[in-house]
Amino acid sequence: MRAGPSQEEIRRQNLGALLRYVHIHGATSRAELTSALGLNRSTIGALTADLANAGLVSEGAPKETGRAGRPSPVVQPEWDRVHAYAFSIEVDRLRVARIGLGGAVLDRREVTRPRGLVAAEAVPLLTGALKEMREAVPAGTICVGAGIAVCGVVRRADGMVRLSPHTGWVDEPLGATLAAELGAGATVTVGNVADVCAFAEHARGAAAGCDNVLYLYGDVGVGAGIIAGGRRLTGHGGYGGEVGHMVVNRDGAPCECGSRGCWETEIGEYALLRGSGRAAAHGREAVLAVFDAASRGDARAQAAVRQAGDWLGFGVGNLVNIFNPEMVIFGGTLRDLYLAGAAQVRSRLNSVALPACLEHVRLRTPSLGDDAVLIGAAELAFDRLLADPLDAA
Amino acid sequence: MRAGPSQEEIRRQNLGALLRYVHIHGATSRAELTSALGLNRSTIGALTADLANAGLVSEGAPKETGRAGRPSPVVQPEWDRVHAYAFSIEVDRLRVARIGLGGAVLDRREVTRPRGLVAAEAVPLLTGALKEMREAVPAGTICVGAGIAVCGVVRRADGMVRLSPHTGWVDEPLGATLAAELGAGATVTVGNVADVCAFAEHARGAAAGCDNVLYLYGDVGVGAGIIAGGRRLTGHGGYGGEVGHMVVNRDGAPCECGSRGCWETEIGEYALLRGSGRAAAHGREAVLAVFDAASRGDARAQAAVRQAGDWLGFGVGNLVNIFNPEMVIFGGTLRDLYLAGAAQVRSRLNSVALPACLEHVRLRTPSLGDDAVLIGAAELAFDRLLADPLDAA
């Protein structure tokens, strides 16, 4: 029902498209931008000048192309002058990074997080690390805001952490608290860790160019970041993607959410540790030790991996029928479960998924590694800049 | 990454926005269009003239507003001159309708479909009904194409019916067959019945104005039409929404898809008929008789409704966790199951869904009734017209 955009909106869209292109692809010649964006040379020149005046890009010496004719100057993002802060609240650790336009990690801090650390204790650790990092930032830089990834249920509108069972947080106004710390006018966007990783892999990782992607992230719990038709699926309040609480086994174990037999009770940390006879252990290292033991022939660990792999394939089959994705990415501990239990995953997936829904699905591991969550959290902040470069900068 | 639109694209978008507005809202004054679309009076005048020249709208006498000043002329869709054909392939019947711009059913035919009727036998029935209807169409009208709703898995690209277990159709090129029948240049779009109903309810029914909607449709099988972020979720090949094949009960009954314990085996026709001691019956009337018997105190029918209602709430709970919708609509026989088993649906839904995902969810029945599927099928055809009115007309 929406009418076409005004001239001002078109200019904003063009500025955003150019800046996004160099943010993702790095230094690019004006000639390449002309063909990639479908705009003429003079428009590219004017947009570049506006972005350069705002301190967001600079023009560099032309690349040697070996072709005849005047070489085209190169437009590059101001990667060390324009940055965002990225926070990651994980079950076992807290991470803070400063990430430049273009996606490079410029600085980082990591703090071990004792389990059960409440938000009131965690926030000072985060702000302390942030303070240290800010003192080291050179003068004349532009901070475009901050993004935070949390393993929990996050309200999109204001970054309220509604429920994070595995950190024990309930209704924590994390977005507001960190915005206050960053100072006047700072914008902080909070997202679920799976959504944030999906965003990063879609922007510049394994799912670049894919329009329908399920990114599954596991640690203690399990969540999904979903890209449908090229856009992030958030749901009405921002709570979409809670696939870990899809009940798969009505007779299953109680879940921390209050229900029973949720998918995460079958494929999350507890299932692997309990199933392999390590009920007293916890943490990512302990889970990785299960895969290691299985690979060395430990029969209980192998049985736990087989069973969890079967449940992983089961849930993925259900989601493939619902979403008909072109790619499923296994992140966090699900990466290791997928690799160790691939036979069970594929066998159960094939039996549950409809052939039509499954036929073009590629199963993948993340390509951005451990930094995906930080890069994705920064992308939340850059996304605002890219939507309206001259206003947000 | 997309740059802003060209002048030509903006004009197309504006023409589409104006035409869509009167298609949905009916006759509208120029003054109302100016404020609803955010365009100035002269632009609205020029767009209206272009659409009128193409025979898509006409201008009528002003409505009496009771206000001072020159009344504004009314723009109305050419509802009896511009039309689409709508086909609905159901388990028990075939329907064909001619639907005018604006959504009114201008003509209709219905044929009972014996179960097991193969596509080669059904298509002549459809084309025969179409032929009859075309003979009655007045001269000088514009047909914008046809839309077909099928209870089955449909490939978006070409309207191939990949699998329709309950009609027994496999890999039927239904889109191509009916396009050939309609003649040179006719465009036929094929969609799953749940997608088509969701589209209709979102455009002009219970879900108008809602951006995140699950429309669940049941007859023999169960499917979903999903609106996420205001757009139809189709998946990579167009097969998204096969929620009836989400496995909910690993120990459940075999499903026609080859899997076991699919949601539709617990809430579809067979579950209700078998559970109420009517295993030999089939068809929509037989299912409705179960609800009727339950309301009159038949204990077996009541037990079947309670059990299916519980499974309905269970699956909706899973989907609410995955999608965080603002509305769930129960269509087809699920409408009656929801109404008869509301206590079980709500109780199980509350136990499965996370409170944050559930908090703004409204449960609804369709507002367009039995015609939703025809109206939605026509919307598939009108959607192409609205995307580019002067090219498609």
C-alpha cells in the first residue's frame, strides 16, 4: 500500500547502498560501484563525496587494473575512524570488542563469567572493559553505537532481556543500562545470540547471498536466527526463533522454561553431559570433551552423541518442513554435534523432512568462527548507520 | 545493498499503491487518497488519469461529506470490467470463480470431486467450468490472469504441484496446463490453500493490518500460510508452511507423507473420525458431524475432540515459540476443532509457549468464510497487476 519514495528517501537509500557495499566488500573502485549499484558515474561521485565529507569513506589511489583508460579511484570505508562496540553475554564469559566499519575487530576484552553471575554484577564488568577500551581510542573517531548479543529472549523495541534462563536473568533492562553508560545519544541494540550470528553469517559469512537460512545456535540452550525472503524473521515482539522450546518429546525431561521435552533438553549441554555419564560437569569445555571421548571410542559418549544427533536431525526436519530453507548452519556446540553425529542427523532429517522441502537444503558450519557473535552484534549497530548514513553518523 | 529506485520504478510503485488502495478499500475520494498515500493532489490526479486510461479505475461523483468546500471526486476500481479467475482444488470439490477488481465474486461454478479423481480427470472439469463462465463474460473486459489454490505442495516458480497426498497428485504441471487453456499470454499463479487463505485474510480479512500471522488450515491434511514482517513466507522453493508435517508424536500413526506422528495425523480428518469411532467415514461433513455429536454429549466424540484439541494447542505452542505471531487464525476444519476444543487448545498452548512469545497472540477464526480461498486465489492474480498496473493490464 506504500507509495514510492521521495527524492530525499532515494538519496538516503543510495547513500546506504554505497556504504553497505564497501562495508561488506572493502575498497571498491568507482567503476565497480557504478555497475554493482546500477547508478551512473556522476551519482556515484556525488554520493562518495557526501560520505567522505561525513568521514565515513575515503578515496584512495586507483588499483592497477592492467586495462587501458583512466583508472577509477577506489572508495574505502573509514575502518579505523568509524566503529561500533559489540558485547556478547554468554553463559561462561563476557566479551566486549570495538569493531571498525568493514567488520575488522580493532580491540577486544574477555572476562570469564562464573555461572549464576547476576546482571547487577555482570554489567560493571562489561562497563569496566568498555571504559578501558574507550581510553585507548584515538581522537577524532566516530562511534555509531553498540550492539549486544544475549543468550536469551530479548524484546526488540527496547533491548529488555525478558528471560535468559541459563544466566538466570529475568526482565533486565540491559539495552537501557549500557546506553546510559555509553553516554548521551548513544544507541544500543540488543539481540539474541542466534539472531546476531545469523545476521553476521548472512552479511559476510557462509550464508552470504542466501535468502532463506536457518542458523541454529547451541550452548546450554538452543535458539535459531532465521532469514526468510532475505530478511530477519523477528516476530511481533522480537521473540521469534525460540526453536529450542519447540517440544519434541512429550515424555521428555523438564526444561528450565517450565515445559517438558523441549528440543534443547535433547540436544543441549545437559543432554550430552548426562547422556555420557558426566552429569556433574558443565560448560562448553565439558561438552567438547564428550565429542572428544566419542571420537576416541568411549561407548557412553558415542551413545550420547548418536542420540543427540538423532534428535538434532529430527528438529531440523520439522523446521525444514516449516521454512523450506536453502541453508541450515550449525553454530555453537551444535556445530560439533553436527560434525560428530552427521550420520544420525542426516538419516533422521531425511525421514522427517518432505522431499520437496529438503531438496535444495545445504547443511553448513559457520564460516566466521568464534567472532561471529561479536561481528553480528556490531552489525546491529552498523545497520542503523547504513539505513541513514548522514543522519546516524 | 539495493540502490534507490528510478523515476520509472517510483511511478510504478505509486500507480500500484493507488490501485491497491481502491482494490482493498473500494471507492475513495481523491482527498482521502492524498492523505492515505502521502502524495500531493496533482500526483494523485495524474496517477488516477493513467489508471483510468488503462481501464482500471473510473472517477465518479463526489461523496456527500457535509463539509464546506469543493467535494473531491471519487476513484473506484472497475470491478465489473477487470477480473481474475480463481480455482480451488479441494479434496471433495472443485471450484471456479470470476472475481472482480475490488474482490467481489462475479460468477462461480462448483463441481463435486469424487475422492481419487486424478488430475487428468479433474482438469477437464475445471476447464469446462471455465469455458462456461467465459462465454458469459461481457465484451470489453480485462482478464488479469488466474490464481489456483491446491491442498498440496506447490513449486512457486512454475505452479507445479509437487505432492498433494490427499488428492493423490504427484508432479502435476497444473499451472502450465491451465495457462494453456486460458490462452496466449495468460499468467496463472498456483498456491497452497493455506497460503492463499492467509493472503486473503491478511489483505481484507481478520488479519488486515497484522504483520505477523499464522493461518492454519485443516481438512484431511494441515498446512499454514505464514505472514512474517508483513510479507508472505514462502521458503526457497515455495514449499514453506508445511506445518502439518511437523512431527509431534514420534510414536504416532503413519502419515501419508511416509513419516510418522506428523501433526496432521493428530488433528486432521482421520484423527477425529477414527478417535470418535467413525473410521469408515470421510469428508468434511463427516468431520463436522463429530463436533455436532460432541456438542450433543456423545462421549467418544467428546474424547476425540478433547484429544485433538490438546494436540492442536501443542502444535500452536511450538509455532508460537518459533514465530512469535500476533495472530493465529484457525481455518477449514481447524476452525471447528478450535471452537469445540477451545479449553484444551488454550490449556496446552499456555503450557508449551514461552510467556514472552505468547503475550500478544490473538486466536481468531477467519472472517472471509468459505470464499476466502477463492478470494485469495484471485489475489494471487491481482498481485501481479498491482505490482505493475500499466504493464500487466
